[in-house]
Amino acid sequence: MVKFRLLALALTGLVLLTFGSLAIFYARGYRLGFQKNQISLSPQGILTVTSSPSGAEVYVDGNLRIATDNNVSLVPGTYEIKVTKEGYKDWKKTLVVEKEIVTPAHAFLVASAPSLTALTFSGAQKPVMASDFSKVAFVIQPDTENGVELSTEGKTKAGLWVVELTDLPLGFSRDPKQITDGDLTEANFKWSPDGDEILLSVGEENYLLNVGVFTAEEVRIDITKTLTEINESWVAKEEKALKSRLTNLENELEIILSSTENIHFSPDGDKILYSPRQDIEIPQDLVKGLPGSSTQPEERQAKTGKTYAYDIKEDRNFLVGEVGEIVYWLPNSHNVLIPSENRILIKDYDGTNEQVVYSGNYVFPYAFPSNSLDKILILTSFGDPGSPSNLYWVGLK
């Protein structure tokens, strides 16, 4: 009886050890196969594909294998991956799958026929985004042909307006709010670093406006005497915020980025957009790379004026914008937006999978991301010289 119990215990341990080992090998990408009429256990890699929106089909070398938000085991090698969904443009990328490594891929799918929804109706000029893309300010010009146009509050519509871009519950949008009146056709303005104030310049006069209240033209206070101090304090705040983020990086990377400009961290803080002021070299192995890091070609020799995306976690450096191009992060930290003449592009941060999301007339360079991944903002009159330009949402989903 004792011998039987010992034998049963040994068999149980052997079974557990066998299945446990198989589970470990399976998790590492090994799969059972048949070669020359023999069972073999060969190392494979795992490709995991997600998409936005989900529920898309994943083709590997032209063969349908899985739906997104799933994974598939593949023999190590190079594969052509295509993600498709009805109503959306195809996403394509060449990926290298390595043995015992999970290779992630995320497909940001863009609608084949983006929708357009008006945000303003009375004209919008010189739109300027707050630094966090939560608000946009714009000017409405006086209607010189049809007389003075009044808002619902009885104020003239001509002046400076602000609209918050964060949606209300149930998808309702917020209405634009006027913060000052007057003919501001030739005015310039900029946001404070915290997005609570706007510095308005009209000719030789300068005004600091609280965006939360309306300030009539006749009671605006000229702050030109303190203009230098205000500008210096805003620059100091921006530099302090940037420096605090740069000091968290590896020392050599911090030194390299200190010689660049237009530095913008991705919303998740894991990547950096930057433009070198002079040609620089990004040394290899600044950060210990992660398994499954991007295998896309990178550029460690960064050229003056071009825009690059550096992945802090993976130590990878990619070219995303040519000299003179404007590049914005999208909220997912994986894609960038690039306005250009008569078209607007979105691409992956590694420079691949470039997609035209809007093609046609708009007022360049007024195309902006928003806090929503589903839409971007543009200024357009659709090429009609007799109509004022307005702000429109371009739906991406």
C-alpha cells in the first residue's frame, strides 16, 4: 500500500513536471510539429496584434491568420503584415519575428471616408492651440458688408473666442465662448503655459486676458510696461517643466537633447519628438533595449532641422518629419500628425504606414490633433473665396 502511494505520488509529480515544462516552452513560443514522421518541439516567435478600432482581420504574408487583439505563433523570420477592416484603410508593415520573443504590433486604422463636422459657423481666423490641445483660440472678424453681427448675449461677434475641445458626456461638444470684442484682424495672441490666460497684442498695445471671463474692449488694460517680464516668466516656466522631464533621462541622452529644439514628449511620456539644431549622433545602447523592441530601420545620425521620434524604453530613433514639416503627437503616443499643403498625414512614430487622412483645400498649416483619438481639427472654407473659413472636425473613425 505504501509502495502504491509512493508510485502514485511519483507519477503525479512527473505529470506535473511534464505539463509544467510544456507550458513554459509554449509560453516561450515553442510549438509541437512533425518533421520526417517524428514529433519535434521547435522554437517559434509570437506576433500579437492590436488595432484601433478592434475586430480587424490580420493577414500574414497574404494569408488570413487571426483577428486583432489576438496572437499567432510564427517561425522566426520576416513577414508582411496587413490589418484590414471594412470602412477603413489598410495598415501594412514589415515585421521581424524572433524566436521566443513576443513581437507586438498596433494598427491605428483610419476611416476610408472621414466625416466633417463644423465647430464654428461665423468664421474663424488665426486659430492657436493651447499647449495641451484642450482649448483653441481664434478671431472672428467684423462683418463689414452686412453690418454688426450680434451674439446671443447681445455682444458683437467680432473679437477673440475660445472653445474647449474636451467633449461633454454623451458626446456633446462645448460651445465657443467670447473672451473679448473688437476688430482683431491684425492682432496676434498666444497662450500662457498653463492655458488659463492669453496675451493679446494689438498694434503697440498688449493685454493679458483671463480665458474664463469676458473682458470688453473698453476696459482692457494695457500691460506693455510689464510685457518683457510676462514673456520671460512664461519662458522660464516652460524651460523648468522641460528640464524636469529631461533630468529623468539617462545623462548622455539629456546632454544630447539639450542641443536640440522643438522637444515634445509623447502623452505617455515614453517617447520624444525633437529637431536637432546641428547634425548629431545618437549613440547605441543609451538605454538597455527591451525584448520585442521595434525592428524597423532607425536613424542614429540625426540631421539638422529634421524631426525624429526617440523611444526612451526601446532606445530606438526614427525619422518622422523632413525639414520644415510640423509634427504633432496623437493622444495614443504611437502616431504622429503632419499637416502639409492640401493634405494631412498620419503615420506610425517609427516613420512607417503613412496615411493621407484629409486631401483637399484647407488653410495650411492649421490642422491640429485633439485630446480625442477619433478626430482632428482643421481650418477651411473648402476653397470658396466668398465664404469665411471655419473650424471643422475631421472624423478619423
